[in-house]
Amino acid sequence: MSSDTSDLPNEVAERVRNVRVEDEMEQSYIDYAMSVIAGRALPDVRDGLKPVHRRILYAMHRSGITSGASHRKSSNIVGDTMGDFHPHGDKSIYDALARMAQEFSMRYPLVDGQGNFGSVDGDPPAAMRYTEARMAPIAEELLADIDMDTVDWQSNYDDRLQEPEVLPSAFPNLLVNGSSGIAVGMSTNIPPHNLGEVIDATVELIENPDATVEDLMEHVKGPDFPTGANIVGRNAVHAAYKTGRGRIRVRAEFEVEERENGSDRIVITELPYQTNKARMVEKIADAVNEGSIEGIRDLRDESDRDGIRVVVELKQNAMTEVVKNQLIEGYLEKTFGVINLALVNGEPKVLSLKETLRHYLDHRKDVVRRRSQYELAEKEDRAHILEGRLTALENADDVVDIIQDAEDRDEAKADLQTAYDFSDEQVDHIVRMQLGSLTSMEAAEIEDEYEEVQARIDRLETILGSESELLSVIKEELLEVKEEYDDDRRTSFIENTDEVTREDLIAEEDVVVVVTEQDYVKRMPVSQFDAQNRGGKGIIGGDIKEGDRVSKVFRANTHDYLLCFTNHGQVYRLKAYEIPEMSRTARGKSAINLLDLDDGEEITAVVNTDDFEDDECLSMVTRDGYVKRTDTEEFDNILSTGIIAAKLEDGDELVDVKVTDGTKDLLIATANGMSIRFDESEARAMGRNARGVHGVELRGDDEVVGMVAAADDTDENLLTVTERGYGKRTPLTEYRRQSRNGYGLMDIKTGDRNGSVTSVKAVAPDDDLIIMSRDGQIMRIRADDISEVGRNTMGVKVMELEGADQVASVDVVPDAGDEVEQEAEIDATEAAE
């Protein structure tokens, strides 16, 4: 736009800018919105407080209105807060103060109020001149150590004073007390939680940084409202913790009482959070008068200071279940919409449960680190003074003489510094020492104090020099807060017709499970690994512990029941989702937490029980070449400590297990590249305690590495992969059937280039392969990228390995092509829509 400035004075004209109205409106609105978002409406993730609450608490702290002081007029507190820190009007400040004192609004009230601060019936607080307040003991935990340079400070609105940008917050107040607020274009609604549960989850995250939301939910069961009541179902809670958003149904606590006259009554004792009791009773009465609810004879509110009690008297001929359901549907159940939105570094973000606790822990690490640095500087200063005093005590006679011979105090200081190299601070203390401090008792006290100070300095240096020590301090302080303020959960969970179990909360997806020789185990979504070209190095699939190596990788679905066979011939049953999901770079969790493994026992084969059908067997092969079949029904009831799957000779180990139906051939492969194929009927069905029969004759130090179950009319290939990353595909039809217990045929040339055979698998051309090295590299490739060649050949490079690394294990992701095509179809449909 243009503007004529010819009639304006020069100094005014120079300040005039031509701008577009829409641009100015847009920028001004954004500035206003961010001011409301950051300055009024949203809590900080670190201390869970909005600016008004933080300023009220700091003003009380500054004025000494702590839990041990006497109550002070609310108008006094509001005036101090408004005059020094929050110039937004006394009503908004008093409303915030009153809410912090309401036991029905705050799970753990931060203000100890005296007088009428409102009621669950919606009654407003009395005027601020009539009420009194002081900090609640738990509020002091939010301000603990604030005077030890633990947080950053900023100028107040008129630059007279300094106020904290955030409080140190010794517990995760954002989750413990929750928050609600409406900003510009966004809102937050965070439910309160049980302090003990939140602290336990925080400790879990300290001890296990890779903990998932499901792991944290083992501690934080769900919101814990100050008014109690019941949460209906757990799926919405899980969604809220996983994504930061969810809709939680909260139902009143009530019971149906039978009376002697044959009529029933419904007694309501707890209400959903933020329910106005008086309005609820009024609405029920209106519904009865209008006839929308039939069968209610009387309605009374018998609540008192001891708790809520609303009695609904029913007529003798009333259908109690119908009335109860009508009350639930319209009046006794409320939806709490969770929006876990908070300020992170000044920006609004929707956070999961884990993210919320992670940001809090980062804040506490900064607080404890800064506090330790502050205290260390103080202790070092004190130690310095004590060192000077100890030196003076050791040379007391000489020091006294120097002081006596000096004309004045300044000369005495100079002479002492010349004689003993004292600092200015030390000599100031020495010349002020009283003669009484020269006694042996005083000297002993100084020595004891010096030792204590030095021990504290050592401890503080340890904390500052070690992340684990820093976290241990945070953990210890959290547990102290829990011990002091923890109480019983008030909100319960009730079953629902559409109630889900934890299994229903776990996404059904294909995962890769990695097992190491030292029995660390974890799972990762297969989708994390994109298919690469043959001969690549892959990507990091695990941070393997020093001295440990990957021993097995296999594919499963999170909802599968797995039979885990070990080298000792034992078998355990495990649900795939029980294996902890972790990142690619995580080490994993010790399998001893999942399975009762003995020393030296490791998982060597995994079978999916969902593959079982009637009249099927489990065919097993050992390292020394023994093979046997056992009916699957013998593995129906597996103890938590496992059961015997196969009896082994001394020194022998179970190597592989396959599901067969009596019509298959078994193909056994050895480390030296030999293979033998025979009809599975040659290994008759035996019990679990049987050893089996010889399946292959081994030469020298050769040993069995794997087994494949093949059908006569199959078009599958035998994939063979060697320890140095070479492999090949050969049609299974090229392996003629023989009698068991022979030497078999050459499958692949091993030699110096290839190394020994690591794994054999039956694959289709459209399968994907997951290959993992012992040092933790993982790679996903298409099976048809590996050349199809004949038997007794060298193969091609499948995976590039570094140094002395070797291929540890291979597993198959079937029908990858169909999966890709389906995803492409979905993407195309979404794009069209």
C-alpha cells in the first residue's frame, strides 16, 4: 500500500513504514498467540506450572509463607504476587491460588488454605479478604534448592526484581497434579496421577532408558483423580500415554443397596473429576420430572465433609438395571479428553508418557548438576578457610607473636601472609579468631569440620564426574519424596464389555528378534529395515556388549506364541510381545528376565505355535547329527521353567527344529558344506525324552548347522550362507533323496574365502532375508538378489563384513513382494483421496 507523508515532519516521516494490512495482522496475531501460549495458558514440562502458579509460589517463598509459618491473608499474597511479578489483575491470581488449595481440583494441593475456597457443588471461594493461605509441604519440594543457582532467572515486568524461569521441582508435578488451559489455537488437558506411581515410572526410566510406554505403564496404571471414581477400560489410557492424546471414560462409584421393603436404592459415593455435584443432582431431578427416567421415587444429597453421598431411591416395581444404565449413560459417566500439551524449550508440544518423563529427568539432571557445582564452590571456599585456620593453630605461638608485634590489623595481615603464604580470605579469618579458639577442643572441632567438608567435596566431585552417580542422586531424592508424600490410589479401573488386554494394546506387526550368546534379547519392527542390494554392509542392529556376540536372529509376529528351544535340549514358551521392543542401537534385555535359563544355555531355534495343525510333528536335529520327530501335542503344557524337548548325549547340543506333517523330506546341512536329504519317516516319531537316530554321518570335526523341511513338489530354493558373508540359492530339486545316516552330497564349497556354513533356509524368490552379523550389523535383502546356481559352487558375496566379523544368523520374511504391493496400493489410494 502507499502512503502520503509529505505533510508530516521529517522526523515523523522517517519512522513511517509501508506495510500490507494482512501481513501486519498476521504477525501481530502470531505475536499475541505466542504471548498467551508461553506467558499464560500452557504449563512448562519441567515443573508443570503456568507462570501465574509459579509466581504465586515464589512470592510466598520470598515472603516466608511456608508450611511451617502461620497462615497469611490471601489478599496479602495476591497483592505481593501482582505488585512484584504478575500484573494481570487480582481476580486471575486469586482464582489460581484458590484452585491450588482445592482438594477436589488438585491431587496434591500446593496451597494449604484456611476458610472457604469453594466446593464440589460449584460454589465460588469467599473473597480474598476472608481467606488465609500458606504453602503446603509438598509445594516446598518444588522450590527446594532454588537459592543454590539451580535454575535460570529473568527480570520481572518492571525490571526491579528477578524471578525464576522454572522451579527446581523435586517431583514430576506436570503428571502428578495435571494441568488444563486454553491458549490461542490450542489447549491442554493433562489429568492428575498418583505420585508414587509417577515416581516409580521415573525411576524405571532412570534404570532402563530404553523402557517403552508399556513398561512405564506397569507403574503408572492410569490417571488418579482427586475425586476418585472409576476409569472404564484401559485402551484409551494406553493411547493417551502412547500418543499424548486420548479420550478416557470416567464413571462414578456407586452401589445398589437392597432395602427390607423390597425396593432398591443407588448410592453414589464418588464422582468423575470436575463434575459439579449440585448441577448433576439437579439434572437427574429434571429428567425424573420430565419422565425421561422412570422408577425413581426420591433423590437426596446426603454429602458432608466426610465425603459424597447421593442417594437415589427407586420404586418397588422399578427395573433397577434399566435405571442404573440410564444414570450411567446420561449423568454418572464423563469423558476426560487427554491432551498432553506442554512447553518444551518454550515451544508447545504434545508428549507421550515417556517423553514427558524424559524431559523432566533432563531438567532434574541440570538442577542437581548446578546445585552440586554451587555447593562444591561453597565447600571449597570453606575448606580453604579451614586450611588457613588449621595452619594458624599449628603455629599458634608464632601467629600470636606476629599479631602482637604489628602496629595495626593491616600490618598483621601483611606479616602473616609473608610468613605463611595465606590468602586474603584466610588471613581475614585468622585475625578475627578469638583466643578461645586456640583450645585443644576448638582445634579438634575445626579438624573434624575440615574432614567433613573434604569428604563432601569428594562426593560432589564424584557426582559431577559421573552420569550414573548423578542419576543415582536424582533417584534417591525421588524415592525420598515418594516416602514422604505417597498415598493410596483413589481412582480404580472397571471392566467393560469392550475391555482390552495388554495383548490388544500391542500392535500386530512382524518383528525381528535378536539373541546374543550372553542371552541378551530384544525385538525390533521389521519395517525398520529397508531392503538393500546384495553385498552391502547393512546397518547397526544392536550395541553388543563387549565380549558378547549375536547368536540368533529370527522373525516373528508380536502376537505369536513361540517355542524357544535351547542348546541344552529344553523348550520354553513365550509370547513374542513379552520380548522387550528396543531401538536398533540398544543392547537388549537379559533373557533371564523372560526365561529360566541355566548357565551356558542359549536359544538355538524358535518355532511359532500358530503354525501348528493336527497330526504335525516337531523335527529336531543335534550338532552331532541325531534327528528325531515328536508330536506337537506333547508341547501343549510347558512349565515356566521349561520342559525337556530332546535327550542329548554328553557334549551334544540341539541345533534346529522344524514343523513337519509326515510328508516332508528333511535336509540337514553341515558346517563343512555337506548336505543330506531323506524322507522324514525314516526318523520315526518318539517321545520328548528320546535321543533320536543318526541323520547324517559326519567326517572329522564337521558338525550340523541347520535343517530344512522340503516338499516333493516345491519350487523353493535352498539358501546357504557362510560365516564370511557368501551365499547361494540352489533349487531343492537338485538335492536327491537318500537314506539317512549317509555322508550326503556337497552343497557349497567352504574353504578360506567362504569359511564354514552358518545357516541354511528354504526360500521363495519373493522372500526377504534378514541377515545379522555377530558384531551386530543387520541387513535386509531380497532373496532373488542372490544368484541361483547349482550345488557344489562357491556362491556370491551376500553381506560385506568388517574385520573379523562373521555372519551369525539368517531368517526369512516371507511374501515381502505382496507386502510391498499392498503398501503401494494403500499409498496410491490415500493419494487419490
